[in-house]
Amino acid sequence: MRRLRSAKIVSTLGPSSDTEMVIRSLFETGVDIFRLNFSHGTHEEHKNRIDMIRNLERDYNHPVGIIADLQGPKIRVSKFKNNKILLVEGSKFILDSEKNILGDSSRVSISNPEIYPSLNIGTELLLDDGKLKLIVKKKSDNKLETVVLVGGYLSNNKGLNIPNAELPMSALTEKDLADIKFISTMEIDWVALSFVQRPQDIVEARQLIGDRVGILTKLEKPLAIKYLKEIITLSDAIMVARGDLGVEAPPEDVPGLQKKIIQSARIEGKPVIVATQMLESMISSPTPTRAEASDVATAVFDGADAVMLSAETAAGDYPIETVAIMNRIIMSVENDDHYKSMQNVEFDRTHVTDADAITVAAKQVAHTIDASAIVTFTKTGSTTLRAARERPDVPILGLTPDLRIARQMLLLWGVHPAQTSYFEDFPDVVESAIKVARQSEFANKGDSLVITAGVPFGTPGATNVLRIVKVT
């Protein structure tokens, strides 16, 4: 299952992709990692999807990644007597704590009334993905009196966003805690944290999740950008979640934020996904708009490790076609000379380690001798993560004895993971590298491979060997 591209494809499963046949077709067409959205569906439904993915993995003898995306503390209005109301510009509207009373055109309760005391007079509130806008005129500990600035229809359970406000809420709700308990019993590779506001949110999640599963932090609140470096350092991967980010930040700021997040994550050596509305029109159309194709291409040009499909494959009419087109867009970009020059970014080398030096040298050597691939041997993934950060112009074969690490490495740019035995001697690594490179069609007899590893084996971050070998 060799992919002829470096950037990866993440696909969300849902009603449109809930059968073994469709999941297999998505994988064969180009999906590297599947996302399970825990905002929807039961644990039983998610277990069925996990089982189908793991059956697929065994049939193809190839790692497949799974992301469990937690719902997080999304603030929502409750329900209305007639399911929706009309908010008129200039009218008064109250947000209160009366959860047992259905809302009407004068008032409604929200899911998290504990935020009321932390808001100020003059704070603007956005409803339904920013379509409606309120401003706070009076407040108490259990009620906000607002005036409608931008009116329109508001229906049951629509979201409420509060730009530039740090709210007294944990990133993990009671539902998230129950979902984490379930996830801990499943073969899940990544847990995505939603609506992270501060570094402490990740620390709390790590205490619950541990190190067995990677933490993927979704950046969807502009306030989190203030702590960007600390959040990236504490996370195992990052997602640019442009849906809510584009609600709370001005639309014109989102492209710049996307570039800033991708660049910052790459400097720290953390993989980054760009997500939301990438090929949105393909929910109901067999072809994307030219603007959408350009959007996917821009994320790849920016250096994203992966691009993600949401409703396009979860609920759309053309899930397979959407993946096929995304695959074609990525391959087209990566064959562009401008793309190759953009990936050769110079980093701050003031704190270079021996492992960094070996990895930089591996990229240069592979280019000089026209090697077929760089092969890394890793137990924790750190050697391969470092190699992906350098964006070499040849594929990276990531060999590891740990299937869990192989699955997580699928998220890394340019990495093609393979599970191998645990080796005690470097000659065994060389023999395995040649075998895997030939079987996976990365190299033929007479080709060169550049191999990096850390000796003694099993020491995280101890990349200290570089070897050139000929494929026999």
C-alpha cells in the first residue's frame, strides 16, 4: 500500500462511510488515518467502526491510524418551544439558567451557565457559527441580558462562541471523561482535544490519558494562540480546526493563523493537520470548486503533515470520489517545483543535538547520492519524527517493533511505517531495511538507502548512526 505522496489524508467516518466495503474503498483510494467524531454516535457504533478498521489493517498487513475526536465543552443554547425563534436586531434577549423551561423569543438557557460571572458588560456573543451576534448589557451570576446586534433565525442546540474570553471551563466534560474511559479499552492511536484554551488543559488530559495514546490538540480558539508554543510543546500533534477558529477570529485572519501554526509546529517537530471545509461542496457534488482545490493545495504548500475531510466523507454523497480528488491535489502540489523549494525551510539551529545533526546529514546524503529512501529504526518514534521534520526529497521508511508507534507515525509527513522485529544489532536493522524497502517497492536491487538509528537501541532521541547501504 505504498502512497505516492508525502502529505497524509485523514477521513471522518459516519453514516456515509459506515460499512466495511466503503471503509476499505476509502483506504484503497488514499485514506491513511480514520477519524471517529465522538460528538455523534454511541460507543457501540464507534466500536463497530474500530473493529472494521482493525480487520482491514490485518487483511492488508499495513498500519492504519485512528483518531478519537472528543466533543469538548462546546457551549450551546437549549431548545425552544417551537424549535426555532427569530431574533430581531435591537431587541432584548436573555440568556439564563432555567434549563427546565423551553426557550422563546425573549429568553433561553445555555449548556454552561457557569461562564456568566466571567463575562463583562460589552462582551459580544456569537450564535450559530457567527451568523447572529449579541452584546451583553447587564449581567448577574445566573443571567445575561443582551441586545441583538445581528438578527436572524436561531434553532435548537446551536453553538455559542465568545471571542477573546478565557472561560472557567475544563477542556474535558463529563461526556469526554466517559469517552476516554471507553477509548482506553480500544486500539485508538490519537485522542483529539476540542476547545483547548490554555496549556493546563493538555496537562489535565495527559494525567487521564497517559502516554499510550497520542494527544492531538485542536486549535479552534484564537485565545489559545497566545499560548501557542507551550501548547505545541505539551502536545503530540496539532490540528488547525478552522471551523470554530473562523467563527471567533475574523475570516481574514484565519489564513495567517494557519501558516503561523503550521510553521510553529514544524519547528517543534510536531505533526499538524489542517481541517474543516476543505472540500465542503463535495458533500453534495461529485466535483469540488476551484477555490476548494486551491485551499487544499495551500495547506500542502504551507507544509501540513495531513489534510482532513469531515462531513465530506462522514455524511456526504461522494466519500470515495472526495478522497480520490484530495489525493490527486496533494500529488499535483508535491510534484510542483515551487513546493519543493518551500519545504527547504531553515530552522533555528542554536540548540542542535547530535541526533539533529545526524538527521540533517541523512537528508543531505540521500539527496547527494540519489538514494531511494531514508530508513529510520525507532522504538518511540522520535528518530522518525526528527526525519520527517527535515522534509527530505525521498520517502522515509519508519521501522519500529511497536505497532502502536507504527500507527501513530502514519500522521507524519513522508513516513511509510512498517512493524518489524526488535533488533539487538545494527546489521539486523540493515537486513530488515533492505527487505522492507524491496517488498514495499521503495527500492530495487542496486539502489542506495540511507539508514539512521540510535545505538544502543531503545534510548529515546539517541539517533547517532548513519549508514549508506546498497540494496542486494
